[in-house]
Amino acid sequence: MTKWAQSLIRLSGYEVETLQKRLAEITTRRASAEMRVAVLDAEHEIERERATMDAYASMQLAAYVEGWKIRKANAVTELDTVSAEELGARDALTRAFEEQKKFEHVAEMTRLKELAAAVKLETAALDDLALRRATR
């Protein structure tokens, strides 16, 4: 394999690795955002149940719900943003894998062509040697 092919494969491998790390970080952030939305929903449900049992909590429920709506909207917006970022990172990773496979394919084809040329030369040399022996 030629040095340029090895260099391209190594560089594309580094790019794939970097994108995989980025995707893992984004996936972690997405899981965190999903957990935050789930926790907000659970807190809302708990406060509603508490309001049915406590008169003071019942009076405060409307204010809590307004604040909860704002927090939930922010959490959902963050989740949507991270989801879009994750989609972009997955697309970039897919493209990087495709590039890496192209480089590996070109390198393999180059290696096979070099091997075929070497076999051809060896065959020609052996044929020439056989012709010389046959003419003696």
C-alpha cells in the first residue's frame, strides 16, 4: 500500500473517531434533556396530587403551572435543538465513514493492481526462462 493511501486512511479514521466522540457527547446531552423533561412532568404530577390534598398548595397551583410551562418549554426547546444537532452529527459521521471506505477501497485496488503487475512480470520472466531452456 502506498504511503499516501495509508495517510488518507489514517486521517479519515481520525475524523471518524472524532465524530464518534462528538456524537457520543451529543447523545449524552440528549439523554439528559429527555430526563429533564421527564422530571418536569413527574414534578407537575406530584404538585397536582399535592394540590388535591392541601388547600394552600391548591391556591399556589396556578402559579406553579405557569412556571412549569415555561420550564418545560425551555426543556423541550433544548431537546429539539440537541436532537437536530444529533441528526447533523449522524449525517456527518455517515459521510466520514463513506469517505474512509472509499479511501480503503482505492488503496486495496491499488494494492491489487500492483500485485497483478508483479505477478505479470514474474510470469513473463518465467516464460522467458522457459523459452531459453527450450531453445537449448
